[in-house]
Amino acid sequence: MSLLSPAPSLTRTAWLTVGLLWPVALLNYLDRQMLSSMKFSVMADVPDIATQENWGFMLGQFKWVYAFLSPVGGFVADRFSRRFTICGSLFVWSAVTWATGHVTSFNELLVARSLMGISEAFYIPAALALIADFHTRGTRSRAVGLHQMAIYCGVIAGGFGGYVADAPDLGWRLAFTACGVCGMLYAVPLVLLLRAAPRPPDAPIEASLSPVRAIQELLTNVSFVLLVLYFTLPALAGWVVRDWMPAILKEQFGIGQGRAGVAATIYWQAAAIGGAFLGGWLADRWMRRTERGRINVSAIGMCLIIPAMFGVGNADTLGVAVAFLVLFGLGWGFFDCNNMPILCQIVRPELRATGYGIMNLVSISCGGLADWGFGVLRDRNTPLNVIFGVFASAAVISVALVLFIRPMAERVSAPRTQADEKR
């Protein structure tokens, strides 16, 4: 049985893996996103946060820690076990989420967000690499897209956090406590049900690389460097939209915290779900005709993000802002569901999680700087259209970068070992 025509039982396991990871991906972003929609309640309850700059620094702190540990998480997943990396990450970040609901000072909040950055950094590279192990070129973009849909749903759910924070009988602390408990409980059955992907017996044997050799191999790959830059530039806008948009809409249009949180998340994330579904389907079909199918679809998505950023920065009504956020979400879905599949076309399987970890390192580090810088610029009353105009310009550069990537022929993983069987 060839890789392009997997056995029915393997196909079921491949899609079951995506299904098992779906709640994990949702919690991964819900636990980090809901803080943004609860901003005003948290700042009122923890008054020593004090300034927008401090809030932006706290958001950036999470990203810098997350980014720094992402390559480590990726290497651990490549070298040891994707399964245990995923389950361990879920349990630890859920415990930290629970603890976040009990902080009483800005410094405690900084520590909690740093610990969350450490624990969450191990999930995404391992999860996407595991999905890519199971799904070959015929279904890979759709499978990754389905997983990313859970992330968008997590952001949408987090957008309702403002209502929860404002409710007298609930509050932001209860939300963090409940989400933490749910994640810790789900980690137990997940470790029993999740499995590693089988590897073809005729696959070439690849020697295990040290961290230095792995990084050296990746960074001397020109297409990989282009993908890292392509992955990074849109993240400047992506993180600001996720983290600051509830506050932006509240302040720009004079609406309540709950309404702003929903308007800032539900519409564009719903559009991203549609974009991931359509983009994944289109990319898998386009791959039947050319190895550049995923690259072309991703570039189309980026072309949608460019006018969306200009529109958001210049919107004069809430409806106009939401309409351009929807366009942004559609383009983001095209972009997001194809990053790991494109990575699979330019690096060997044993380096997928490590490669994605490095992509996260660069992208999220810059995203953290964008969060912090946005807070500084807002304190100095820099116009929104200027800030989002810069984001749109970065997206223009991204289109050129992705079109220069040169995909290779599909490669398969090394044969399973006794250690693999225990995963």
C-alpha cells in the first residue's frame, strides 16, 4: 500500500488523531486568548498593572518565553515522543491556567504568563508534526486546516470572556480556574488514546541529529529561511489583532467590553474557519497538478490580508471594521492551514517539529515586540491607520517571499524502532 493510498484503518486513525487533538488546540488558544477580552476587569482587579505599556509588556512576555522554548519543544517531539510531548504540555499549561485565576499582582501575572509560555511552547510543533506524519500530500492541508479551526474556535470562545468577566456571579478568575481543570482532566484519556504514526518499512534510515546539527541543516536551507520570514511578517498583524482588537474596538467605537470582545473575535475567526476549510481543500486539489499548489493558495490568502489591514486601520464605523476583519480572517485561514504542509515539502520528516519550533521562535518573538510596541504607540496616540499601514506593507513583502520557495519531492520518515512502538 503506497503512502498516497493508505489502508482504511490507517486513514481512520489519521482522522481520529486530528479529532483527539481538536479539544487540545481549542484550549491552547482559549487559555491564552481570554485574557485579552478581560483586559479591563483584570486591570481593575490587579491595579499595579497600571499602564497600557505594562499590559503590552505582559502580552509580549508570554510570547518571548513561548518563542524561545518552541524550538526546544520541537526538538523534543522529533527526537523522543510527539505523543508524550503533547500530553505533558496540555497538563502543565492547564495547571498554570488554573493558577492564573489566583494571581494578585502584576509580577505574579507576569510569572504565570511566562510559565504558560514555557508549557504551551511544546504543543503546536509536536501536534502539527504528528498530523503531518499521518496525512500525506493528498489530505495534509485539510487535516492541518481542521486542527487550526479548533484554534479559531478557541479564540472565538475567548472573545466571550468579557461577558464572563463582567458577570457578577462569574468573573475572570472563575473562567481561568474552570478552563485549567478541564485541560488537566482531558490530558488523562488523551495519553491513553493518542498514538504515533506508523512508518513505512522501506523508508530510508536517518541518523539522529544533535540540536546544533539539526539547526544547522535547517538554517542552511534557503527555502526554509524564506518560509520563516514569510511565517513571521503576517504575525505582526495577527498577534495585535488577537490581543489588542477588543480594546481597540471598545475605545474607537465606545462599546462595552463584552460586545467589543465578541466583535473583535467571533467574525474574523469564523471567517478563518471558512478560509482554513476552503484553503485546505483547494491546496490539496492543486497539489494534484503542481508541487506549488500549497504555496499558491497561501499566497492568495496573503493577498487578501493586505487590503484587510488597510481597511481595519481606516474604518470609521464598527461595521466597516468588522467587515475588513472578516476579510483578514479569510486570508488568514488560507495562510495558516498551509504553513506546516509547505514546511513538509522543504525539510525531511525528522526535522518537521524542530523546523516549526524555529518558525515559532522568530515569528512569536516579533509578535511579542509588536504587542509591546503597539502599547507604547497607543500611549503616544499614534494613529491606527499608520500602524496598520505598516502591517499591510509587511504582508506585501510576504507574498514575494513565499513565491520564491522551491518545494522538493515528498519524503517519508525513517522506519519505526522499538522506541517508536512505545510511543
